[in-house]
Amino acid sequence: VRKRATTLDGVYGYQLELQPASLRVRDTGAERVYAGVVTTNYFQVLGVPAAVGRTFGASDPEEAGASPIAVLSHRFWTRRFDSDPAVVGRTVYLNGYPLTVAGVAPEAFLGMTVVAPDLWIPTSMVAALNAENGARQLTARGAGWLMLGGRLKPGVSRAQASAEISAIGETIAKEF
């Protein structure tokens, strides 16, 4: 959809339901967290800059396992890391998978889900949350776990974009 849409400035994806996980930092005990799975352009399309460090971006690959990074929510960063900016670049372990903290989201940004996550990981790292089916989730055409959103180009109506997205959906359905 992202490659074919001409009425949108950007198309991003996110998992609607947060995933419970175990997060451990080097010498401290593990704690339960809730992770949001998003495409690497999620923050960019939504216009959300990092409060500290960086968010995911175009330079982060989307192939399975290729971007072992995380963006912390501001609330979680404050509670768990005492608002320490030195957390950027540190390794955390999500269900045993090592991830590097890329940055911290702004305090006012809570994500697109009903409940705010503790951290976001790129879709490429979904196996960290579901080792059995994670890689399959990325390629299974029938799996409906990824929600899409987009930003309209200037001068384009929602009706125009909706018609284009419907046509793209029909074309993709025929192709596969």
C-alpha cells in the first residue's frame, strides 16, 4: 500500500493490541512491559520527534530481525530509567532478545492504541514478542495483525484517498 498510494504523504503500520513481554536491563530483575509493534516510518509519518535520542527512520531496515532497536515511552523512561538520557544506546532484553534503546518519545505522545505502550519496537523485531510465529507474521498475507494509517497529501480529500486505498486493496487481493 505504501509503495502504490499516490494520495498519501506516508503510510504507517501498527499493531492494535499491545504485546506483554518481559524486559530486563543488564544486572536488574525483569519486569512486565507492554510493547507496541510499528513500522519504521511510524513516528515520521505521525510527525513525532524524539524527546531524547531518535525514533525509527528510513535508515532502519524492515527485514525480519534487521532492526534490533526500541523507542521508550516517556512515562516508562521516567519511571524505569529515572529520566536518564544515557539510556540511549544501552541494551535492554525483551523476552531475552537484545535491543538497543534508540530514543525516548515525547511526553505528550501515547501512541495510536487505546492503552499507551511502555516501548515501541519495529515490525522487523516482532519475533522478540512471538518467537514461534514472529517471522511468519511478516510474510503471511492472511494475517490481519497490522493496522494501517496514513497522512493525506495537501489538497487530497479523504474520499479520494479512500477510493484509491480500496482499489489498491482489490488489486493486491487479485495478485495474491
